[in-house]
Amino acid sequence: MLATKAVRTGKLVIVVVLAGQVVLSVEGQVLSLASKQRQAKVESVEARIKRVEQGIEPLEFKKGEAPLALDLAQVMQLANDPGLAVAVIDGFKIAWAKGYGFTELAGTRRVTAKTLFQAASISKPATAMGMLALVQQGKLSLDEDVNAKLKTWKIPENEFTREQKVTLRRLASHTAGLTVSGFPGYDVDEKLPTLVQIFNGKKPANTPPIHVDVVPGTKEQRVEA
């Protein structure tokens, strides 16, 4: 699980990830510093953990039927997920972290706060934060053609990029027109490709090459590139 504070909206966003995939999120108002200090005095870490474990928003499974209120263990069972890890970030620090279940179906090794998972979409908010920090420092521009800054690899130009270019703003909003909708990752004993090999779809990469297949800025499509 990943929790991030949306500074402008004043919300704490808790995202539950099962098997590397985001399945649900819970949002709540971020308390003021004084309120958090008062709450910390009366609420133990165990109480905060319980609040997350049992505070999942009711889920709607069938149209017309009332949403079901499930706790974290029930969500894991429903998703047939053997294990997951949760980390709650509050005030830019890890407030608590905990593992649930096992590392594989019918396994005996328990998930802990140190168990490694594929980062998957958790990397997106971290990437966006770093990108916006560089924009704020004036080192990057949201609306500049990214090929102007790329050195070791550039997005291939084609008929879709003649007038409209791939920009950071479009990358962050899934409107850049890029391909590759998912990256399955690599096993621990597999040979890892370089970034350029991944971008070009060259072995040992296990995904096709990245390219633009619609005019940038004209269509929203979820991609992992």
C-alpha cells in the first residue's frame, strides 16, 4: 500500500496494491499539525493500523446491489491474493508499515514490511513528484518536446509527431500517445535488459518497442511507458 499527501487538496490518500496492482483507495482529510499532535497522544500505532485495516470504503460488486463493507483480510481473500505489504506515509515520514499473509499461494514464508514487491504503478506518483520538482527548479518544462532533453534514447518520430510532440505534461496525463500498456517485470534469475533495450523492445526485454501511435494531446490512454 502507498499513502501520499495531496498538498493542494489537503487529503491523505491511501492506495491498496494487490500483486502489484492498485485495487482500491481510501481518502481522508489531512489533519492540521496541532490536530495530529493531539490525536497522536490518544491514538496508538495499533489503533491507526486497525483503522486502515477496517476502514476500506464499501465496494460495489453487482449493479443494483448495496456495496459490501470488507476489511483488508476479506479483500485479500476476494482477490485470491496470498500477501501484501502496507506502508502509511504521514508528514513525509513512514508512520507504520506491516506485512500481511504469505509470499505465495500455499506458501509458508510470511510477508513482512521488508518483503520486496514489484513497484508497478506505485512508481508513478514518485516519478511525478520528481518531475514537478525539476520543473519548479526551472530545469525542465512541462510543455517542451521531451526529445530536446533526452540523450541516450529519443522517442521515434513518425507521422503522429509531425506537429504535436510528446511533453512531460502529456506523459503525466496519459495523453502523450505512447504505446506499451504494461510491463510484466523480470524474475530474480532472469537477465535484466538495459533501459535502452526496454525502450527499443530488444532482447532480453520482454515488451515491444515504445512508439507513438496517436497524435499527442488528442487521446487519453493508460500506458506504463
